[in-house]
Amino acid sequence: MTHPRPAMRPEALGMLLMVAAVFAFSCMDAVAKGLAQRYDPLQVVWARYASQTVWAFVLLAPRLPQLLPTRRPMLHALRSVLLFGATACFFAAFAHMQLAEATAIFEIAPLLITALAFFILREHVGPRRWAGVAAGFCGALIIIRPGLEVFSPAALLPMAAALCFAGYSIATRWLSDDESPWTAFLYTGLFGALVSSLAMPFAWTTPSLADALVMSAFGLLGGAGHLAIIHALRRAEASVIAPLSYCGLVFNTLWGFAFYAEIPDLWTVVGALVIVGAGLYVWWRERRRAGA
């Protein structure tokens, strides 16, 4: 007699969704870097948000009367502002830095998320979770060890992006128990689309047909990533899934090599291994604690 396999625990599913989200974002970053080399970064940000918003409203059109009403308009606005800031700063960094460099600096975000989850959401953060996050942060420091040339004014852009993204993640977790994830998804890109559209007359360059097609589908990657994050944060605490965002450094290093001939050196590989190890350690600890 066969026994049905037990359903995946919410924490494990949340962590898998976080990895899927990070992969989608890394693909979006790779596309954004290419576009940022040919267009104003603000136009790239506009393409990202406008595309996501249009696709979201088209796909969810029959349910819009049920999904658009919200009890937390100010929290949605705060999420949108923070996410717009994160995207704008991170995409602007691509004009000055390699994918791996910008992502390495951005990887202070999980440390900020864990700290904010502790102070704002009152989540329990044990010493092993702190150790996992700190180890991943050390891996990022290994990668940016050339130091002074990385910590140029351009390095402030991914730092600012990390701070905005950490705030966005905490606001999303705060919202997760109150409203449908589809409502959060619809409002995620709406502010960015509206604000960047207002700026387009000052930053517009008519794209080629190929780039226009890329821009029109650009937001699908961001939309998929944010939808995965919204569902992940409904199933696991922010401080649990935060270290898994370090996987983005590995993905972006691969894309940088594959598409832009950005060859990672030995220290980049070492740092990436430390980061992945930290994420896997947190995964193993959570599964063991849950008795999986």
C-alpha cells in the first residue's frame, strides 16, 4: 500500500518561491543591463513598470472590480515607492558597473531585511539565522574586495537599491495577511508606471523594433518575480527567506559572463560559494526545525 507524500510545508514552499523570484529578477537584470547601454536608465525603468502594469491589467481584467478595492492604500503606495526606488537605483548602476559588482553590493539587502524584520515585525531571529545572513554578507564582501574602485559614487546606487528593497519586503510581509496577493500584485507596479511615464518626455529615445518587443515583454519577468515574492512572504517569515536572495549574485554572475563577457575571477567564485552555502544552511536549519 502506497502512502501519499506529505504536502510541502509552508516554509519550504516559501523558500522555493523566493528562489524562483530571484531567478526571474536576475533574468530581468540581464535584460536591463543591455537596454541601459542603449537607452536612458529611466526609460528602461519605464519599460519595466509599464509592461508589467499593462500585462497585469490585461490578464486580470475580468477580476479587476474585486481586486482593485483595498483597505490599505497608503501601505500599497509605500510599497510602490520603495520598489520604484530600488529598481531605478539598481538599473542606473548598470551603466557604470558589472552585473556581479552591482549585485554583490545589493546583497546587503538580506541583512537589512532580517534586521528590519526583527525591529519592525518583531519576528524571532535566532543566532543561526543571523549567522547564515552574516556568512552570505561576508561572501559578498569577498567578491567586492578590490575595494576602493568598487566603492565609487556609483556604488551608492545599489546600496540605496538594497535599502529600498528591504523596506519593500517588510511592507509586503506586513500586508500579506490582510489582502489578496493579486491585489498587492496589481498595485506593485502601478506607481512606478505612472511616475516614470510622466518623465518620459525628458528621457525618451525611440527604440528599434527588436528593443521595442523586448521592452513590451520586459515586465513579465518582473511581474513573475514579484508575484512569487508576495506568495513566498505569505508562507514564510521575511528573515527566513531573506538569505536566499543571495542566489541572485550567482545568477547575475552567470548572465554577466554569458551575455556581456564579464569573466568572474577566483574571488568572485569563492564569494559565490560562500553565499550559496549560507542560503543552503538556512534552508537545512528550517527543514530540521520543522521536522521535515
